Amino acid sequence: MPPVIRVALVGFGSIARTHLSALRALPVTRRLSVEPVVSVVVSERAAAIRDEVAALGVERVVATLDEALADPELQLFDVTTRNDQHATMGAAVLGAGRALYIEKPIGRTEEGALHLAGLAASANQVSQPGLVMRYEPMAVEARALVASGAIGEVLHGRIGIYHGSYLEPSRPISWRLRAETAGGGAMLDLGVHAIDLVRFIVGEVRVVRASARTIVSPRPGGGGSEVVDVDDWAWAELAMTSGEGEVTVEASRVALGAEGMPFELYGSAGSLVGELGSGQLVLRRFDGREAEYRTRAAGDALVLAVEQLRPPTRLSLGSFVDSHAASLHHCLLRVAGSDPAPGLAPSLADAATAEAIAHRIVAMGSAP
């Protein structure tokens, strides 16, 4: 029997349910070398959700993180609560000597994220943020192709993450639309994935130009209306620190009808164009040697690892859940003492860097 990793799910909102779905599905879709068991749900609404959680087969519901940390059998704490609770809860988990999986942003502020990343760097246990786009097959293939010189020197590109759900003016105010609780809007919520992918694929970057806007404000709430103080849309040009290339990142929660994740990189020898989540990445070279580079990339260690970490195509849960499943699968293996893909899992320092860039984009883009 594979070793059991007992998991505490901290929070029980929509992203927590995604994680629970992924953790439950992993042993069904693959023969695992570890067995994840979600033993506890931590929620401020413990009494309200107790029956639902029990029906899902989870042993216990507790109201506080401290109650869960008092259980020595819990090895991995998966923090999926509201953004303003991430840094404090993450620090408590690390301070208790437990492994930490934490949703982004890891801090409401740049300072909070950097502090938590510092704690993780000095801790002995596994920690990993939910920057799940690294586990998209197209992302690791693009990284391998760029590293092999398939498109030559990167000149320019674009990565966008577009949602449309916040365009509706009657959508009420929520914690995600308040800087005090969310820390930021579209760029911190969605754009950190694009920023992390740029760093993962082409290396370090700096912000050279940016724009950020709140499109719908005020919004209904509390019997009246409330001004939204986070961005609905933000854009930035990121300059590579090694080379002359620049990559645009864009995040929108008001792109109704254009939902998706376009990916484009253009280089001195060719291009990579695709849609993240679709798995379809097109390589074009002026000399026609695409097959040679694609064959080489297919044998890349991270490409092969992601293939094994994700549910197989015939048992796919959909790209969104598959990526979360792969990321959680990798974390579980690391907690068990085995890392099949060194260099793939993002660190909390990676998350803090992406979040610092996101905050910089919004500050620069909002300045008069």
C-alpha cells in the first residue's frame, strides 16, 4: 500500500472544492505512489457545512486552524481561504512544522508575501503555492522549446488571461472587489499566473510600461453601493533582463466573449503560438525544422513529468481541474520525500516575486 498523506483543507469556498475534487480524483485517474486523504476541513462556517462535508466523506470539520494544527497526524495543510488570511495562516502552518500548499496570492500585500516566502525559505518542510499554469503541457513544452533555441532569441510575445464574469454592473460587491481583503484585482488574481509563466519560460523580467483600470464602479452592496478599489483590467510590458526581448502580460475580468488564455512568443528564428489550456502549441520556423525541435522537446524531463502528474487525457477532469490535480500531485510526492521533477514546482519566493511585479504593474498603471 502506498503511504498515506493526511491533508487538512483550510477553507471551503469554490477553489477549496476544486482542490478537493482534484485530490479525490487523483487515485481514480492514476496509480499513485502516495494516497491523499482529506481528513479535516477548517472553516469559520463549520456548523453550517458540517453535514455537507460529512456527506463528502471527510472525517471532521473544525472552526479554527489551531484546532487542526493540534492534530499530529495531519501532514499537509492546503490553505484556500480569503486572500487576507493567506500570509497569517501560511506562517502558522510553517511555524508548526507542517507542509504547506497555499493558494495565490500568498500575501495580501507585497510585504506580506515576501515575509511568508522568507519563512518558507528557512523552513525544513515542503511548501508550494498554487501557481498551477506551470502544469499545463503547453507551458513546459514552450519552456523546453525556448531553451533549445527553437525560436532563436525571444524578441516579443504576449500572455493573456481573460475572464468576463465581472462585466455585469449588477454583480454585487464582494471581498474580491475590496483591496482590504483581496489585495488587488485582475492582475493579482489572474495576472500572477501569466507573470510566473514569463519568468518560468524566458527568465527574469522588469516592468517598463503598464496600465490598469477599474471598469465597473460602484457596485451594489450593503443596501446601497460601494466604490470598487481594485483593477478589473491591467496590462504591462515586461522587459527581459537577459536580452532585448519584451513580453506583454494582460489580465481581465471584464473580457466578456473573449474568455481564454492566449500565448504567443516570437523570436529571431520562429514563433510559438497557442492557447493555454487547450494543449495546442504551434511552432513555426523559417527553415522548416519544426519536427526536429518538437521531437527534442517531447523528451524534456519536465514535459515527461507533467504528463505523468496530470490525469491522462482519457480521464481528464477538464484543463482547470487537471492543472490543480497535477500541482497537488507534485506537492504530495514532495511531502512523501520524492521529487520527480526538480525545477518544476514553484516556490513561495516565485509567488512573492510574481505578486510584487503584479503590485508594481497596478501602481504604475494607475498613476496619473
